[in-house]
Amino acid sequence: MTDHHLDLRGVACPMNYVKTKLFLDKLPTATTIEVMLDQGEPVESVTSSLAAEGHQIVENKQQPEGYFIVTIRKV
């Protein structure tokens, strides 16, 4: 179950990571969010940066429309 949703389609790097990070910072540990990201650099940079910080990437699934839904659990 996902607690929050964040639509960052159309947001350029590195702002998509910054917005995701700021959103996560406001939430308690173990909260799960779904972030919608454009394919390519946005999804790659956000997932790798958050994983490097220790957050869990639960799922990273491409949608038929071309964007990705990334499920992240804050640790």
C-alpha cells in the first residue's frame, strides 16, 4: 500500500530529485510513496540517488505511456 503520490513528469533534472527528497524529508520513517517520473535521466538519477541515501526502491515500473512509477520506502 502506498501512502503518498508525487507526480514529477515534465520536471527537469536535478529538480525531480530535489522535490522527491524534500517530500520524503517531511514524512516519517517507513512511509511509502509513489513517484511518477519521465524515462531516461529523471528515473535513473532519482532512483540511484535515493538508493545511495539508503531508501528502499520497492518497485520501478514503466507504464505503457512511457513514464515510470517508482515506489520508494523511506528509511
